[in-house]
Amino acid sequence: MSTTRAAPEPATRRPRPASGRSLTWRDRLHRFDARYMPYLMIAPFFLLFFVFGLFPMIFNGVVALRHWRLDEPDLTGWAGFENFSRLFTDSDFGNALYNTFGIFLLSTVPQLLLALIIASMLNRRLRAQTWWRVSALLPYITPITASTLVFNVFFSRDFGMANWGLGLFGIGTENPIDWRADKLHSWIAIATMVNWKWIGYNALLYLAAMQSIPRDVYEASALDGAGPWRQLWRITVPMIRPVVIFTVVLSTIGGLQLFTEPMLFDLNAQTARGGAGGEWQTVAQLIYKVGWKDLNLGYAAAMSWALFLIILVVAALNTLLTNRISGGRK
Amino acid sequence: MSLLERPRESTPAPRGGRKRAVLLGRAPQDTPAGFWTYLFLAVSALFAAFPLYWMFVISTSTDEATSQLPPVVLPGDQFLVNLDEVFSLQDVYFAASLVNSVIVSGVVTASVLFFCSLAGFAFAKLRFRGSKPLMLFVILTLTVPNQLGVVALYIVMGKLGWNGTLLAVIVPGLVTAFGVFYMRQFIVNTVPDELVESARVDGATTMRIYWNIVLPAVRPALAVLGLLTFVATWNDFQWPLITLNGTDYPTSMVAISDLASGNYVIYRRVLAGAFVATLPLLVVLIIGGRRIVRGIMEGAVKS
């Protein structure tokens, strides 16, 4: 697209007044317009980003190095790396990290695989094509707060639909599963909510990429005897690799910051405990608890930095891993 | 992505018993979907719609709906009763929270549309020193996880005296990197340079060109960006919870979480509130579903 940009004359070449004469009001306006207007037009973004994006991020580093409590405004001063070193011995942080990764694995892998399968089905010639696509977005527009509360009823121990459904298959009829009692079950419940929310959205991303694959690639492979399933893994997935990597990065960033689902899965939502024993407390939830329930902003800031670094590393690792799995050997 | 990148392994030796492969010589998008595809998609669609439907069922029922098996499947007639309870709860400010959500989402959406299309136009069609590196900078900011700065943002808002007010949730969202990027992409492709240039020759100012030429041309993109922004702002939970919780100005998401807190949660009431707070988004999906689908899919190919 940049080639078409060569066509117009630079905006600065406005008709200029003959030298020596004073500029008219109109000339000044046009000169100002050409020179400074573009900067004015992009200024709001940069202004807001610096004040509410970049500055808080840097300032967060400062807060992490200081004593900063909401309940003791007088307690100030540098804490050095105290807040950071505390992370290594804090069992709550370790537990939250463990939960976050557990839920992340249970949600990301099935989510992207199912999205891939649904996308490959949406990629067929379908009746009411638009209708199917729009219905895939239903979870995407639903507030997570609202859907999580429905899932709470779904996963309730005594009268929940999940246990009732499992009971039909003879599972847990004697002792119904208490979805909030242990790590594995609470992780599964929360991962189900995350999957429900994002499968359709990811499927649409995959579908878009699938439709840009040239048709003749399939023709050639079918002659070689590849069935639909084989085609999906051998042709489609490698050819949409950039989008697959994009979704992996997106769900890594989103998944490791999981907040709303674990918050509201708690029957007493605003305690931010993530279960009586922190069974499903995630890091983002712990940051909220440390910062606004325990009122220790300095420590919460250090935790945010740690989470940020973890996200960076995991996103990079996942990118490499996905690249491998989806067929990029080099 | 190009044809050349196609993996070498895609040519396995033909196996016996694969005669139907010849029939599959069509690309998937030319293959009519069969029974199993429709069945699978129908099950998926039901799975997608089920929580919403069930939210409605429980919000129209009595307490028994959440304490009986097999579960109820049809809506009851208690919706107005439950709704009345939600709206009359003292400390939740549910009615006010809906108004707040409308204000926040409305202002943010309008502002995002204006400022992002303005900046997008500048980056797409105007020449100025530093435009390329500045655009790169915008794209880079897209990748920063926003939660990182939440603690410091709270402190900044505290200094400004905005915590607990709607300003705290409105102002940071007034213009987004995604919006600028999205509008730029669209304007580069749809607004002809000649049109901009001829307007200039006629003496039009940049703002006039923006208003008379660019805005009418980018209406479809504005619709998509507007819908996406509205949905995202309406559903935002973490930051509104941090800054607005416990005040008299919650957004509807914060109010719902408030309904769901406490030692005994009444789900028909909670879900009646949740359903009301979801309704505007259902309307958005019904009005703009096709556009949102197209917008998300276009974005995917470009990224």
C-alpha cells in the first residue's frame, strides 16, 4: 500500500506568498495546518498513553521498590528489593502461580484445538453461513461476570447441572463432585468458562486465515490421497501458522492474567481468596487481594512486575513451541 | 505466507482404500457440509447459547429453580418480581450502575471513534516527520499487558482525585492503540490519495478533509470499531472493580459482582441483574453481528 503514497504531493507545498510580503491570515492558517495539524491529530493518543499507560508502568517499578501501604500513608521510604525477594518465599504467590498455570493449560490447549476443528467445519460450504458465524460470537459479547455467575449455578455441588449430567452417566451419583473443594475440579470448572468464552472467537480468526489458503493446494494434496483430517493437519494448520501463533500469544497474555472467572467463581466473590484454601486463586487475583484487601500496594506492584516477566517468557516459549508443532521446522 | 512455504511432508504416498480421495479434490470451502458437520456445529451453537438461555430461565424463576433436579428448562413468570428485588436493593445501586455503564461505554466509544479515526487518518495519509517510527510505537504498545500498571494507575488516579468517579474508568479508554491501528489500516486502503489531494488544491484544511472525505468513507470501519469498543468497555471488570468498588458509582459489572458477594447469594436475583446487564450486548450482536464477524476476520488476516 505504501507505493500509492508516493503519488500525492507533500502537503507542505502549499502556494507560498511572495517573499517580502507579510503573511495573510489565510496563509498562516494553511502553513500551520500542513506543519502542525498531523501532530495535533495524533497527540490525544500519545498524551493519554503517556499519562495512563507508560507512566504507570514505569512508576509501578518505583512503587515496587518502596514501602507503600494504603492503610499506613506515613510508612514511606525505599524498601529496596524487599518486595521482590519476598516473592520467592511467599507460599501464596507460589500457589497462585501454580493455579494460574494449571488453569492456563486446561483452558488454552482444548480451546485452540476445538477452535481449529470448529473453524475447519465453518470453512465448508454451509447453509446460513453468517448465522453460524454470528452464533460463534455469542460468548464473546457476553460479560464474563454474567456468564461466570451462570456457570456457578451450573457447577453447584448439590443441584448443579454439571453433576446432574455426570450422574446420568453414573459418575458421582454417590458423592457428587464438589467443584470448589479441590484444585483439579475447580480448575476444570474455570477452564470450562474460559473455553466457552474464547473458542468461537479463535475459530473466527482461524476461519479467516483458512479462507486465504489458495484452493489448488488442496487439489494437489487430495490427488495424493490426503483425507480431510490429514488435510487439516498437514496443509491447513501449517498454512495458517502465523494466525495460530497470534492466538497462542493472545491466549497466553490473557490466560496468565485471568481474573474475573476465578474472582466470581468464589461463592463470596469479593473476598478474592479463590476458594477457602486458595484452591483456584490466580496471580491477578492475588495482586488484587494484596493491593486492595491487604492494602500493600508496594508488594502488589512487585507482583505485577513478576507476572509481566513471566508472561513475556511464557509467550516467547509458546511461540517457539507452536512454531515447531504447527510445522515450521526452522 | 506464500505457496513456497508449503511443507514438504504434504505429499504422502497414496494408500490403498483411499479411493474417495479423488472426490475430495475440492478445497474445503467448496465442499458442501455433510450431516455430521451440521450436527457438530449445532451442538457447538447450543453450547454457546446455553448459558445465556439458562441465565434467562433462572432469572424468571423462583428459588426452587436452583434447588431441584432434574433442572428446570423453561422460563418461569417471576422475572419482574426478581427484577424488582434487584432494583430495590439498597447498597447495590443497580439502576444507577446501568446508567453509569451507558455513560462510560457511550463516551468511551464516541471518543475512540473520533480520536482513533483522526490519528488513523494522520498516519495513513498525511506526511509529517517521524510518522513511521511513531506508528511503530503505537503498534508496540498493543502488545503490553495492561494489568502491569494497575497498581500505579490507581496511585495516579488518587493524585488526580479521580478514584471512585467515572472519570477514572472513562479517561484512560478515550483513545486506544488498537483503534488507531485499525483505522489507519482501513483508511490506507479505502481513501484515495487523489481525493485528498484534490481537496487540498481546492484549499480545504486538513480537518475539513477529515470531516467531508475521510469520515464518510470509513463508516463501515467506524461501525466495527464502535461495536467492539462498546462491548469491551461495557464488559470491563477488573479496573472498574478496583477504582469504583464500594462507591456510589459502580458500573453494572461491579454492581453484579456486588450482588454475588456476601454469605448467601440468591441466584435468581443475581442472574436477573446479570441478564439485564447483558441485554444491551445482545442488542449489539443482533444489530451488528455480521459487521463484528467481518471486522474480526479482516483483522485476523492483516495481523
